[in-house]
Amino acid sequence: MNTPAIEGGKPIRESKLYYGHQYLDEADYKAVEDVLKSDYLTCGPKIEELEQKLCKLTGAKHAVVCSNGTAALHIAAMAAGLGEGDELITTPITFAASANCALYVGARPVFADINPETYNIDPTSIKAHITDKTKAIVAVDYTGQACEWDEILAIAKENGLVTIEDAAHSIGTIYDGRPVGTIADMTTFSFHPVKTVTGGEGGAVLTDSDEYYKKLLLYRSHGITRDASLMEHESDGPWYYEQVDLGYNYRMTDIQAGLLISQLDKLDMFKQRRQKLVARYDEAFKDIDGVIVQKDIDKSDTCRHLYILRLDTDKLKVDRKQFFEAMGAEGICCNVHYIPVYYFPHYKRLGYKKGLCPNAEALYEQMMSLPLYYALSDEEQDDVIAAVKKLTEYYHI
Ligand SMILES: *Cc1c(COP(=O)(O)O)cnc(C)c1O
């Protein structure tokens, strides 16, 4: 009898597999070493080189790199002019930062529900949540799959809303011929090590708007400028600069930028491998009774960041938690992305209650993220698939 390891059976794997891992090579090490031996550790030439590379990669007019994806969302919300009394519509199935950026500027996040098949924010639900206070939409390309941007952009246009694409998962994705970075008014990236390309930490905002670009540069660095055209007083001398607004120190170091320039050279390679792994999972799971495969958005040529295993819990004797623990005992360490943002105590204290987004809450009860990263081998992936098969068969009603 093929008993699950958690019940005393033999595990599929002895050594553990984790859900994500960065991939660095000799070129990356060399890129970092070169910066360390150069004159600039920050505010140096690698920053502009990376920004130009991101523009070239996506076709965006401007890129502003910063310390992390959360900072990118914060300065994007500031540039959008969001403040006290405004509302920002986003999804609950995301990392908290997508909603926190509204709180940082005194605005209120409003949660629209997800599409129950693609798991991205549902344009119909966005529409239903628009009030006269709504100012912006932060739509997250969840798992890397582009949102239904044609619909979202039409809604934004009709209602005069700013669109921010939280593309922490979707660098390298192309939506209907348009690379992520050129679709929304502003697009934010994260370069945390679990994401597709990494700088250790790092973030960026991309935009075609000259006006947003100027603001993003200011907010990234204290609201300080050396550009005479932005100053309010006469220059005192060559040392002179002015703080014309209130910003932060959200700068990226040249060490991070050097690493990212090198990482971006591998983006195509990362995308191809991730697509292949996703296709293998999808193929294996479509015939397993007890799991549900995430639906593809046809227009999205996706560079996938996460692979979501969704349990059809009506067909299983166990719940997500028991299945998750059983996977761990088989040597497959999964994760859950994400706990609905408004479940957190901080949001509860702000008046948010369970029940706001039924589709998101139902997904949360059934999902876990499986290992997906560039260096995951076919053999390792086969072990993941074998574990899912073993457990769904064993626990099937
Ligand atoms: C990772 C992530 C962020 C935050 O990025 P950091 O670089 O960790 O600050 C924001 N939104 C989503 C959807 C993310 O996955």
C-alpha cells in the first residue's frame, strides 16, 4: 500500500524541494565584483544602464529603479496623486504591498474579487466597486499571467482612473503583443530573490509619461532635485540643490543594478524554462481527479512566477492544510500565495471583514504553490507530480 509519508509511508523524496530559488551564474558574480571594484557603489552609472536596459527590454519610455517592489508601488501611488479621501481598487490575492501603497499615502484600498478560473482581478468586480472617490487601480498580474488589460484599461478610461500594473510576478510577459511595462500608466517590478530576476532586493517603475517620470525621480530621493527648471529659488552656487517636495531614500545601489543587468540577460532563458515547467505540470494535472488547473488568459504570453496547485476539496478527504503537510512529508515544501490581504489584523482594525471577496476566499482555502524555478530539473518536477498523484489518489473520497 502506497501510504503517505505523513502516515508512516515512504516519502517520494529524501531531500527537500522548495517552492522557489534564485539562479545566479559566473556572469552575475563577475558583474557584482566589477561594481565592487569600481568608483561607485550607489548613484553611479549602473543605475542608468539598468534603467535603459529595462526600457529597451519592454519598450517603455522611462524606468526608475528603486530599493524594492514595495517602494516602487509607494512612489507610483504618490506620482498618481493618490491621497487622503481617495480609493484604490486592488485584489486581495496578492502580497500586502499592493494594498499597503494606498495606506502609505492616506488613501483607502478597496478589494475587488478575482475571476474564479484565472485568479486575476475580475474587471466586472472592479466596475462594481468604483465610487466617486476611486482614483486608481492596482492590478496584479498574479502568477505572471497578465490581467485582462483591455477590459481594465477601458474601465479606467471611462472613469478617469490611473492604472498601476503590479508586475512583481510578470516581468517578461507579453499581453496581446505588448510587453508588460508598456500597458498600464505605470508598471512596478520587484527583484526579490523569489521573483524571476533578482538584485538581492530591488524594484522599478516603468512609464511612458514624462510627468510621472519627473515625480518618480523626486520621490525616490527625498524630493530633492539638482534640475534648475524644477527649483523655486535662485541657485546659491555649484553645490546647490533643493528639496521641492517630500520624498524618501528609495535608491537602489549600483551593486544591485550590476547584478540585475546581468540577470536580465538570462530573462529569455528563464522564461522558456518556466514555460516548459508550467506546461509539464498542466499536462500532468489535467487528468488527475482532485486538482484544478489555473485557466490561461489567451492574450497572455506568460513568463510564469508561481505555479498554483488548486485542490478540488469536494473530491478529497483532507483539507488544504492536511494536504500541504502531507506534501511536506513527501519532501515537497510548498507555500501559499496569498492569504487574502484583508484577513490580516491590521486590515481588520481598519474595518475590513471576511466575506468581501468570495472567489478569493474560496481559492485561498484550496491552494498551494508548487516548486517552480529555473534550475528545477525534470526529474525533480517528476517527484512533485508523483507526490500530487500519490496523495490525490490516497485521499480521494
Ligand atoms: C514581491 C511582491 C511585491 C513586493 O516586492 P518587494 O520587492 O518584496 O518589496 C509586491 N507585489 C507583489 C504581487 C509581489 O509578489
